Amino acid sequence: MAAKKVVLIDGNSLTYRAFYALPDTMRTTSGITTNAIYGFTTMILKVLEEKPEYIAISFDLKEPTFRHKEYKEYKATRQKAPPTLHEQMPYVKEIAAGLNIPIYEFAGFEADDVIGTLATLSAERGCDVVIVTGDSDPMQLVDDRIKVLINKKGISDTMLYGMKEVRERYGIEPKQLIDYKGLKGDSSDNIPGVPKIGEKTAVELLKEYGSLENIYNNLDKIKKPALHETLKNNRMLADLSKRLGTIVTDVPLKFDLEDLKRTEINWEKAIKLFEKFEFESLVKKYAKNNKNSEDMIIKKREEIAKLDFKTVLSESELQNLFDELSSADEFAFDTETTSLNPYEAEIVGISFSTKKESAYYIPLKHRSSTPQLPFNLVFERLKPIFLSDKLKIGQNIKYDLEILKCSGIEVKGPYFDTMVAAYILDPIAGKYSLKHLAKQFLGKDMIKYLEIAGDEVEHKDFSHVPIDLATDYAGSDADSTFCLYEIFKLALKARKMEDLFYRVEMPLIEVLVEMETNGVNIATDKLAVMSQELEIELKELERHIFSIAGEVFNINSPKQMANILFNKLMLPVIKKTKTGASTDAEVLTELAARKFEIAEKLLEYRQLNKLKNTYIDVLPTLVNPKTGRIHASFNQTITATGRLSSSNPNLQNIPAKGKWGKRIRAAFIPDKKDWLFIAADYSQIELRVLAHLSQDEVLLTAFREDKDVHQITADELGISRDAAKTVNFGVIYGISDFGLAKQLGIKRTEASIYIEKYFNKHKGVKAFIDKTIADAKEKGYVETLLGRKRPTPDINNPNQGIRSAAERMAINTPVQGSAADMIKVAMVNINNKLQASSYKAKLILQVHDELIFETPQGEADAVKKIVDEEMEKALPLSIPVKVDIGVGPSWSEAI
């Protein structure tokens, strides 16, 4: 008969792991930091999926333990947990309780002691025990019955340690790890150990003598003078360290194995918790486990039944809708499609709403026996509405405009996008889906797609959804969008952000639709040649690296690379992680700066490999077979500063410099004969914005007299122009002396002198920075020249690291955000000018401060003039704005 399985979880350890594995920018809309909660939850769910028969979890309590009482310095050197980690602990316990996991805690003892006791008692009853933790301490408990599952890295990389694995890792028996800690100590817990005894010596001693006590019984046999002396003089420290490092296995807690018996999760309760913390992926993943989900859907549909949702199936019903839309000043609409890609999707249906609690749904291409109105009839009838001056409201309306445009249906502005409005109002929230916003602002728990689609095999796309369910779903979308509009239009007015929204972001949508629909042509044959050449260059680099290393290894394995760099070649360890010496880009850059050739070559290998795998090999696969062009998506709601980002592909990261970056850009070419590219790039725009905002006399004079601002700084500080450039742009990002020292490869004291000298010369910049930080602390936000506001929730955080990061962000946002606003205004104005004069030229890309146009050769001069003029005057500054503009047969040659 198989032994019963008991899983015991170290709650604090897993929470700590989760916190540092995931970014602490993960927050709910109400401001709760959730990185530790989310990581902990996913780890626990993974454990529960193994269906253990018995389970329990333990957490540390605030009260001091017997170890603290015996040794006041115990764990005294540990850095205090960040407030954002500490704040999440009650929620972590709430998750554990919500998943029906028994919680065991005991004052005066640590979670390890409670787990050690539960493990020992369970093993004595013939159970197999697995301790789930992020620490190695419980390995001392490993025996024939007890194993330890350790999170090695992140939240998913684990390793199970039994007797064999512990022996392989340490070279000694699990029970000897207590003696090992008595000798070596533990810096993380501030357990002293015996001075001058490290890992290797501790293992050798234990292999020979078996235990700490036996080592001291045979002290006279230890002949090495220094070792003998340190052991002799530090017996009390050794015994103390062993006591501190020993996990107690007899905590006087009440134990009944049946109390640990796993009970089924109440998924309705669990999913409510996931929703509370806005874990949308977990809600989606586990909703099918909720036995009450069908009842929930019924309840949602009962609520919808109270609303005025109509299905349009006849021409008379279509006429009723037309009449209502005609008499309204504004309406919300939403398309239902077969794909999220507007260039592949078909329209299945469309919904409308002109007032709260009311909506129409027109099914068009549902796989249903119910007769539906012809597609052309519907849109011919609605054409005057879409072309009217009425306000068109949508959630991510850009998608709807593009899908309609692909079907030959034009929708003219003005527009109101509720997703963009939510982003403008809170650019750091990060979550702007309709379901999320409806829950947050309307208190609505909307029907989710999976709830109506059922089995994914049964319903491959929306066309398979029954029409009555589709009406409820699509009608809710249009109705909720209209309701959000009524809230957000008032909020924008109250926050004085109407100009930014209506005059910049909404007209920009039309530009983005044009730009995305235009797409860009690439020479796939050129990229194919590049791929082959780069493959050869990478192989050569590999051989060079192996030659320096003296052996072949997996360059893409951080573990193998670390072994070569730090164990074999004995390069200095720059940064350590919990899994060992780091080999990240920052480390390799530092080593390369110290003239270690292998680091320089590894960096080059990584960069070229990334270019090949991210662009050269991938771009041809993204060419749309219908249009023959790449249609990237440009996103308005991603970056907190207001900058546009692009995806599928991310064109923002194609390097502008370097041989391969230029060659990739050379593959972007017009697909028509006698057409050219125009590339227009703002010159030092962020420094110019800084000059305007700070009114710093040195910067103002430099730009007004068209002088080299970097050379001026170089002369001021007595450094090279390249170093001065780093200083100038570093100031915009609130760079510290530590950060500057790292970038320039100099001492921190030297960097501090440069920064001090800079601010002595640029008093206006220093005053601007000080005032910006002070205003952020008082107001709780910073803003751009056009009134774009970014909250600064951490600006008064007691943790210096968090507060400093918030201050750097506060300095950078008005500068970078104003530059972002400027190029958006330019895009809108240029687009208007090109359309007004019926030019064939079209905007095809926006990359940071650069705009790329495709134009007939005959229009090039006129278009170039328009672009230059509109970019220069988009956002008037107190110094001239300069645009570098070029024309050529490819993106590369136009720069």
C-alpha cells in the first residue's frame, strides 16, 4: 500500500521568492501591490495540482523566537523587508486560507520549526513528506521519508532533494548539515560559525570526523596550526551556531494528521479572491473548475434581461436602430470578429448603444439557422451614421476602425476611446480592458467570452456563439462602453485633460489607423541573405569565444557561462544572485569595460543573436499574405510617459547604429517604382525640452546659437564629448553618482564631482529638478507641457531605493512626456496637411522621435517641407526645434 503524501509549505520563504522574482509594479487599480501575492498563488496552485492527500502551510510570527533571545544578533544583518512586501503578507495568508490550506503558526518558533515538527510527526506515522520552500535550511530534515522541494529560480524552476541529491550537492549527509552550519555559519541569518572556516574545510572535517562534537573530541588530531587554533578558540561559537541552525522538531503544537487532510477548493470563493487581486489570467484559467459558473452565467444573463437589449434580424428592426442613431448626438459601437488581427478577421456582428441600459446587436455571420441581414445591406444603411459628425465611442476603437476599414467601411471622427481615456486618467494602472474597467467604475461583472464560448473545440471563434448569447455579450460591451464614456468625459474635464484627449490622443487614432493599415514593405530576399551571413559571423564568434575559454560550452546557458568566466578563467564576480554569479548584460558590460575580451565577445554574440532571432529571421514571417506588407500595431496605452510603443513586431528596438542595425533598416523599402522614404528625426529633442522647462541659461544659449551642447558640457567638466553626452542625457533620467560611475567606468567619487560641477554650471536645471520633486511630493503627480499627468505614488516612500526610483521617474516624465506629446501633435498635423492636399505620400512608421514616410518621388520635396515645418512648430518652445530629415530609397539611406 502506497504511503500517504504530506506537503508542507514554508509560506514566508515562498512569498519572499515571489516578491523578488516578479516586478513590484504589479498593482491593483486600488493600489495594492500584488507581485508577491500573485507569485505565491501560482506556486501554491502548482502544488495543489499534484493533489497531495495532506497539506499545511506555516508562516513566521512577529514575536521574537528562542534564537533571538539566545543570540540578539540573529538575523540582525538582514535588510528590512520593503514595505511593499510587508504589506502583502496578510493577503498571502488570505489566499492560503481561501485555497483551504490549514495554517500552522507557533509563537517563539519560526515557520521552519513548525514545518520540521509537522514533517517529523507525519513521517513517524508512515507518511511521505515533501517540504516546499525557497530556502536550503530544511535539507537537514531529509531522510528516507522526508524530501525538500526548493524553488531555485523565479517561481517555476524547482528541484526535489532527497538523500542522494543532498549528498551530491554538499558531499555530506543531510543530518550533518547542522554541524556544517555550526562550522561555516550562515551569513544570511547572521549565524557566526567558526572564523576562517569555509564550505570546503567544513565538508572535509565532517567527512573525516562525522559531527561537530566528534571534531572537538579529536581536536588534537587536526595538525594544521591555523585550523586547530581557530577551532580551539571558538568552541562556544561553534556550539551556538549549531543550536541556532538546528530546526526544532518538537514544537509543542497540537497535531492530528486528519487536520491536514486536503479538502476540495471552493472555486467560487477562490475566483472571487483572484478577481479581488485582479489576477485575470488565473480567473480565466480556473473559471472552468467553478461548479457554480453555470449558475453565475445564468445570474448575469438574468441581470442583462432587465436591460433593453435587442437583436436586429429584420429590415424594420434595422430601421428602428437607424432612427435611434440618427436622433442621438453620440453612440457607442463594438464589432465582434473571428480574430484579434484586423487583417485576418471577419466581422461576425456589430453592437450599438445610445443610452445607458440599452443596446442593439446586429448578427451578420453567425453559424446559425436563424436568418441574418446581409452584410452589404446593413452597412449601406448605416453608412450615413458612420460618416456623420456624431461622436463615435469605442473601447480600443482603433481596432474597430481598422476592421471596418478592411471591409471597405469608413468611419469618420470625432471619436471617444474609453480605453485611452482610462489610460490618460491613470497611466500607471496598466489594466484597461473593458471587463476590468466595467468592474472598477460600473461595479459590473460582465460576461466573459469563455463563459459563452464554452469548449474551445466547440466554439472556435465568435461566429459559433449562439445569437441570443451573442446579443447579451455584445450588447453588454456597447452598453458598458457608453456608461464608461459618461464617467470618463466628466473626469477628463475635472482633471483639465480635455485638450490633451480631444486634440491630441483622439485625432491621433485616425493617424494610427492610417499608419497601421498602410503597413511597411520589406525586402525578404535581403533579410534571407543577412540571416545566412549572420549565421556565419555567429559561428566565427563562437569559435573565438571557445578559443579564449579553452573549451566548448553552451553560450546560451548562464550556468555554463558562469562556470567558464568565474571558476575557470577566474574573472571577478560583479553581481551575485540566489543561484550564483550573474552573467547578465550589465555584468558582461562591466567585465568588457575592464578589458576582458571574452566578455566583449559574449556581449557581441548576444546582440547579434538577438538581432537574428528577433528581426532578421522573424520579420519575413510577419508579412501579411493579403497585402504583402508588415502591419505593426502602435499602442497608445502602454508607456506611462505617453510615448507610443509598437508590437508585432516591436520596431522601436531596431538599432539605428551599427553595421547590422543599418542593414536591417536597409531592408525596409518602398514596393512601388519611383517611390522613396522620408525619415525625419527630432534633434536632441529631450535636451531641448529640458532647456525650455528649466530655462537654464547655458542650455538656452547653446540651442539658440546652434552650438554643440555635448561639447559645451565636455568643456565645462573637462571630459570627452562621449562622456559629456552620457552626463547630459543622464540628467534627464535623474542619474545618480552610482549610475553615472557605472556608465562611464569611473569611481563614484569622480562621478559625484562631475554631477556637482554640472549643477554648478546649470543652476536652472538643478532648480527645475528640485522643484519637480517637491511638486510631485505635494501634488502626487508630475505633468507634461500639454497637461499629461503621471501619478507618483512612491515619491514619499520610506524605502530610499523605491523613493529614489520615483524621483528619477518624476524628473524624466515631464521631459520625455512632453517630447512624446510633441511628436503626436506633429503626426496629427502632418496627416491633416497631406490629406487636405490629396498627397499620395503616407506615414508608415513612428519610432521614438522619428517619423518615416513613403512618398512618390515627385512629391518628395513638397512632403519633406510639410514634415519639417509641422514637426518644428508642433509644440512651440523658447528655443528652436531642429529636425534632421533625409530622403532615400530605403529607411537606412533616408537617415
